[in-house]
Amino acid sequence: MNIKITVNAADLQKARGGVLAVLIDDGLKYALAKRSPLRAEAEHWLKGVQDKTVWDYAFGACEGVNFEFTAFMPLRLGFFQDPDDQVRTAAAKVVDFARKHHIDSIAFILENRAGLRIVSQVVEGVTLGAYEYTEFKDSIYPIKTMKVQLLVPADGVREAEKIAHERQAVCEAANGARDIVNRPGSSLVPEDIAAHAARVARKHGMEFTLLRKDDLKKGGHVGLLNVGAGSAHPPVMFAMTYRGARRKRVDLALVGKGISFDTGGISLKPWSQMWEMKGDMAGSAAVIHTMEAIATLGLKQNVVGIVPSAENRPDAKAYLPGDILSYKNGVTVEVHSTDAEGRLVLADGLLWAQDKFGAQTIIDIATLTGACLRALGLNYTGLMANDQKLAAKLKKCGASVGEKLWPLPLPVEYEETLLSTVAKIKNVGGPYAGASTAGLFLQRFIGEGVSWAHLDIAGTSDYDKKQRYFLQAGATGAMVRTLTDFIGKI
């Protein structure tokens, strides 16, 4: 569904539309001015909530308001959400109500200064909540375009327009990431991921560099070559370079895991949930569409987005448990499980970011470990870093856009669990602290003096049912909003 957002001065006598949404909190501090004609109705509805006679959004009529419905949306009923997420979810529910009732226009009344401060969250909820994946099926809703008005104080129109434009651009980029994560693995093999990224780069004037199999051999990228050896679709690695500043140096490198489908290889996964492994390239989707977002916004930094991509399949040519990989930084890795392949390809991406692009700050994003999902659940991304200032900034940016990050340790005493008897390290660290030992593995490929953070999105990249303001099950576009916000502030 296409969302068309406009911002106007709040004047209920002139406003027109299908649904007028009033966001209700305990003190009625959001949305309504004290002299609003909707105030008495809102107070009546809020009393019903407080008396526990009303538990969901309700509709009322108000004289002089030219809307088919006036929807009073509760913010106090989202007991398990923080205030910003309550706003996002309420905004998403308004869109959901409108499209289910074949209404193509919504207005949010945000006529006071507190309402102006939640424009960002309303836009995020609307844009993310309206998402549908329709590549292989028709939309279940007849409305193709939803017109959304934000009715704000007259002196805040310009500010709200800027916020709405920026947040919608970032959320649309996140929705682009959701599209490719939702695609079947057979229709998005490594070269397809590269082709998609090339189109994004070309559209926004970014440099695009592609390494194919022969280039990977020349460059000594042994992780990709081995992980992709069992597939008929050869591995690739590519870079999208955005230059928003005149300086030559790269301010930041993003490295995203791009396993287009993960069977586990010779260490074959159980069949029951294997279909979910089409989403093992969610890290690459986050990188590609973060690059799209920063280019759309014209941010003033130089950023390179790197994706090592392979398909992990069992085959006569597939790499084996017990194999030893020799990386070009001198680290040798004994393969204990071919299903711990993500860290093997990320190692190539981390080394390329430093050797080719001279990156001194690197963030990698990956659906890396089931251990992170088990530890943090569906709403927290695991955060590991060798630079605590970098980690703190990422955590703060994530919180501001509703993508929560939780720091996990990189204990030096756990490094011994990675030691191999026949190589320097092995690619699994045993049954405990799997997210942290995976982070310690990746840290072996970070050079001295390089600031690095690792984001494990195994739990946050996909929901198997609608949650929060994601009203469709499937990919979430995790970390596009956090990373874009972070890059805008470095």
C-alpha cells in the first residue's frame, strides 16, 4: 500500500477525510488542545477506559467534524510497550482499521506541542503498519493508496513536514528490506542479491564493486568460497560506496551477512523450521537498504556497505566438518559445524572492509546465532563491541526508533572455548554463551585500533505473527532505522 503523507495546520472546520484519529493517554496531553471540540468526547471515552468499561479503540461523533469516523485510540492499554511504541502501534491500528473498512483517508489530530513531538512515531507506525508482502499474492485490501494528514500547530507545520519526510523515507527503506527478506531463497540467490543492490546503488549514484568467484579466489576469501562450494549458485561479495562528504576516508563500513539460504550444509538443519532460513540474509538486506536510506536523505558521511553472500547447501563439493580454512590475516579456522557458516563469510567481509576500504569503524549485522534469540527473545537485538562509546551510541539510536539493543559481553575467559587442537580457532565455541563466542570469533578479524560492533538480529529480523506495529507476520527490516539514525549523528 502506498502511503501519501501531508502536513496541515490543525483546523477541524476545514479538515476532511474518512477517519480522524485522536491518540489518548492518561493525561490527554497528546493530540488535543484544551479548547478542542473533541475534548469532552475524549474525556468521556478516557473515563470509560479508566473504569475498565472500554478496552479497545472506540468511535464517536462530534459536531462540526467532517469525518466519517472519529477514532479514539488508546495509548494506555499497551501495557507491555514503552510510550513511543504505544504511539506507533496505535497509528498502525488506525491504518489497519481504515483499510479493512475500505476507507482511503486518515487524519491524526496533533494540535498541541506534545502532539508535534510524536510526529515521528506516528509516521513510523503508519508506514511500517501498512506494509504487505504482495510479490506472490494480491493484497487482501482494495485500497492501494492511503492519504494521511497530520494536523499540527500552525507554527509547527514546516518542522513536522521535515520530520515526516525523513521518517517515511527511512521506513520505506526498511520496508524494502522486508521485501527481499520475505522472498523465497530460490528466487534470491547470491547473484540476485548483488543485482538488487546494484540497482539500488545505480538509482542513488553510489559506486558498486562486485567480486565474483574468480575474484574471491584471487583475494583469498576462503570463507565465502568454502561455504558456497556446495551450491550451484556461486558466492559473491559486493560493496556499495556512498560519498556524502568530500573527504576521501570512509567514516563507517557496514557488513551484512548474506546467506541466501542456509540448509546447514553437511551439518544439516532439522526440516521442521528450515523454510525460515530464506531469511538468513536479513543482515545484507539491512545493509543494502540502510545505504538506500542515507542516500535518499543525503547524509554528509562516507559509508561503504559490504555484503558477503553465499548459499549453504550439502553437495559432493560442499565443505566438511574438520576442514581447516586459512584466512589472509593469518587466522586458521577448524570447521566443527558447517551450520556455523555466517561467521565464516562475515570474516571475509570484515577483512575486505579494512584492507580494501581502510575502514576504522565497522558495524556488522547478521542473523548469527539461535543463542541470541534464546537469550533475548524477539524484541532485543544482541549488541557486542570492542568500543563501548560506539555501543552506547548504537543503543541510544536504537531506543529512539523502537529497535531495542541489549549489550552482551565478549569475555576474554571464553576465548579458550574457541581454541582448536589443529588450527588457531574453531568455528563453534561449545554449548554455552553461543552469541558471545560468535562475537569473539568475529573479533579475531578486527585489526588493532579499529572500532567494531556486532549486531545479532536472529530474534528481531522476523516475527512469525503480527506484533507491536508490525501488522503482517514476516520480516521486520531490523536495524535499517537504527543504523540510519546512527549514521546521521556521527
